[in-house]
Amino acid sequence: MLVGVLLLVVCVLAETAVVALLSDVTPVLSLDAIYLFGVVLISSIWGLRLGLVTAAVSAMTFGLYVAASTPPLPGMWMAFLANFVAYCVVALLAYSVCGLTRLLAGEVDARVDADLSATLARLLLRTPDPRAAMPTAARGLARTLGLPSASIEPGPVRPREGHTTFPLRGDGTLATLVVPADLTRPTLRRLRDRAVPSLELLLEAAHERERAADALRVSRDQLQRIVDEQTSLRHLATLVARGAPPTEVFDAVAREMGLNLGVEHTVIVRYQPDDTAVVTAGSWNYRGIVEHGSHWVLEPGTVTELVYRTRSPARVNAYTGDGALAKRLRSRGVISSVGCPIMVGSFLWGIAIASASTEEPLPPDTERRMREFTELASAAIVNAQSHTDLIASRARVVAAADETRRRIERDLHDGTQQHLVAIALDIRGIEVALPPELEETRRRLSETAHGMEDALAELQEISRGLHPAILAKGGLKPALTALAGRSPIPVELDVGVPARLPERVEVSIYYVVSEALTNAAKHANASAVRVDLTVEKTLVRLSVRDDGTGGADPDHGSGLTGLTDRVHALGGRMEIISRPGEGTTLFAEIPYQA
């Protein structure tokens, strides 16, 4: 305002000087328009109030100058009043035109900012890694706002000479916008008030989406790994149940364990009765290191000696001893090993070893993952001693698989699903908080939220398939009813279950029916299925019949093999009748104790 007042005085004095110079060649009364320059200038820049003051001062100054330099004329002061009114009108028009121009310019800037936000949203929300899109986003920002240069750098950035930094904060400092320091105040204000908040919202949404994708990917990887492990364990359990020779079983255990752990070498080693030596009993990718059936003395510093001494899992990160076995392993490129004891009851029978030829140690969970395979090796040993113990080992494997399914379902429900719900709510909150002019950004955030909800629905479907909650809460009848409702072909149910059965029996019946309905829908081309379930005092009878093409062979990759093992593990029996053209009938009898 002080600058405006000073400029007012300068304009009036300058205009009066011009009038004085021109009054010698032009009638002084015709020079009143010269004062309009100051009125227009002050009104346009400093507003209407100072413009009206300028009009009044200009009219008064012109009147005093004319009165002092010319003889009085009739109606002169009315002419001066008319000049004042004209000056006021010009001030009002100049203020209005300038205000309208500012409004239009602001609207244009808002549209440009909205288009810029939409462009940045497409870049940052569609790219799997937001950091990869930051250079392109910075170039688009500089081009749209007419900046000499701009960069968006991940995380906090130290102040730089000749540059201005704008931290983009969300959950911490997500990135930093760096622009030249000599920008005009309107440009800096535009960056601070519009571009920076929009970038913060978009980066926060992009990081939330990235975290959600990472969490979902980790959950899927963990689920796939567990499924692979359970498939391997089921195959091994089937091999053990068929009474395969111990050597074949040990080789299969070593192979499946190595494939699931992702290690180069695995071996099953048996301790000698005199507790002084070990002998290899089964291996995978190990024959070039230690020959099958070879004997080796227990050496300090080897994993075999550590497990023998501690009766617990152990690991060796480097073989530095001078014994024959340590030298042999070093010469074959073995750097580290993890060993897990194979116990038969309370007796230490042997050890399962996983070895690596890289400097990086084996993962911390290797011992835990090996334990299930060593249990199968123990089961193979016990199978040579007693068929009863074999049945018990089958039951343990099935129970472990069911418990794993329940744990996965519980972890997915309590962990990943809740995290995805929270992220979806956060995105919805960001969508609501966006200003009205960012409609395109709001739409993009809405699409992201819908995608998150679809991913959550898929995860819930996977979770339900692992261990149905309805079975644990309501029992067999509602669980089988839900299975029938999801079946693509009609299912007729006759379930006579007066009370709850033991959990293991209910889970086994549920999976038998589920696998039978799946086979009928995928392979049998059936048009109807009938499920009958009756319960006696100590026996459950189940039959599943379809009118499909028949010809099912459990010995050729069918999931019915695993179901047969599950039923046998409970001391029951299962029979499958599937003649070509006559449909498939599955009978199962499972004893139980009330």
C-alpha cells in the first residue's frame, strides 16, 4: 500500500508536469485525459479503493491547476466535478477488467493444474515402482508450469545452492521436489499451494498401492511355498504308505527336501550303532560329494558331529577342519550346511543335511522347514518296524497339513486381509479429501480402490478354500450345504449327522466331498451328484455318486489318492467304482470314538 501511495503521488506530479508543458500549445481544459493513466494504473494493480483516491486527487489537482492558470469561466467547477465522476468510472472499469482477467487466469491455471494432476496420477499410480516414474513426472511438471528445470528425488534431500526444495511428506518424507531458486513468487506460491499437495497425495497413494501389492505378493509366495511343501509331503507320505524300500524313500525325501528348500545338495545320513561313524542312506545331487553308502568318522566342526552332540538342529557356515570329511566337502565346493536330526521315538537315528555352495548362509527358517521332511524319514524307518506306527505317521502328516491350512487361513484373515482393508479405506479417504477440480485424480483413486477390493475378494476366496470357517463353527451339515451351493452342477444332499463329530473326521469328510464334487464338475461331465452321509455309533458312512462318463483312475494323478491316504490315516477305508459310461461312485467308511 505504501508503494501504491508513493506511485500515486509520482503519477499525479508527472501528469501535472505534462499538462503544464502542453498547456502552451493546447487548451488546458482538453488535457484532463492525461490523468487517466494514473487512475487506470493504480486501480488495476492496487485495487478500487486506492483507484478512487487517485481519481479524487487527480481531479482536484487538475482543477487547482486550471483555476490557477486561467481566468475563471462559468461552470468551470461543474466541469471539474464531471472529470471526477469520469475518473471514478474509469477506475471502476479498470478494476473490474483487471479482476476479471485475474479470475480467468486463475481458472486457466486451475485447469492446467488439474490436467497436470491427472497426468501425474496416470504416471505414478500405473507404474509398479513409483520411483521409476519420478523423472518423467518431474519433466511433465516443469513443462506444464514453465519451469527451467525440476526433479523429484526419493526421500529427503539436503538443501542445494541455487535451488529450492519442497519435501513431499506422507508416511515420512516420501520424496523431494527440487526447482530453481530464482522462480517468481506466483510460481512458487502455485507450487506450494497446488502442485506439492497433489504430489503428496499421489505419492502416498502410490506407496500404499505398492505396499499392498508387496503384501499380497508375499502372501501368495508364502501360500505357494506351503502348498508345494504340502504336496511334496503328501507324495512322500504316499510312498511311505505303499511300503516302499527305505532307500527309495530316503532318496525321495532328499530330492523333495532339496527342491523345496532350493539348495544344491541334500543327503540323509544314518549314525552307526557304535556312535563313531555315519553312513549315507539317501541323497540328491550329493553323489559327487559323498558316495552313497560310504562311511565317515564323526569329526568336530562338521554338522553331523554337532547334531550328534546336541540332539538338535545345527548349522555350519564354513568347513575349516583338517579331517578327511571336512577336506572332502571343501574340495567339492560345499561351503555351509544345515542339519536336522531324524529321531525314531527318543532314539537319534540319523540326520538330514542341506548344503550350499555359495557364500550366502542358508535362510533362518531352513531348520523349521526341514523338520517335516525328517519326520517323514522317521516314518519310513518306523514302517520297516511296524505297520501300526505307519498309520500313526500318516495321521500326523494329515493333522500337520490341516493345522497348516488353519494357520494360513487365520494369518490371512487376521493379517493380510485386515491390512488390505485398511489400505482400501485410506485410499477412499484420500479420494474424498481431493479438491473438486481434481476429478480425474479422484476417478483414478476410485479405480485403484476397486482394484484393491477385488484383490481382497480373491484373497478371501483363497482363504475360504484353505480351511472353511463354516466347518469349524457349524459342523458338517452347513459346510457340505455350502459346498453344494458352490458346485456348478446340481447336488442332492442327504446328511444325517445328529451331533458334532471329531474334528479330524469332519475335515476328512469335507475334503472327500469337495474333491469328489470338483472331479465331477471338471472331468466327469456329470449333470447331477448325490451325497449320502450316515452316522452310526462308531462308524461314519459316506457315498458320493455322479451320472458322468466314469472311467476315473486314482492311480493316474487324481486327487483321490490323497483322499484315500487321509481316510486310511483315520483307520478307515475308501472304495472307488468308476466304470466307463456308468458314472463314478465313491464309498468311504471312517471309524470314530464319540
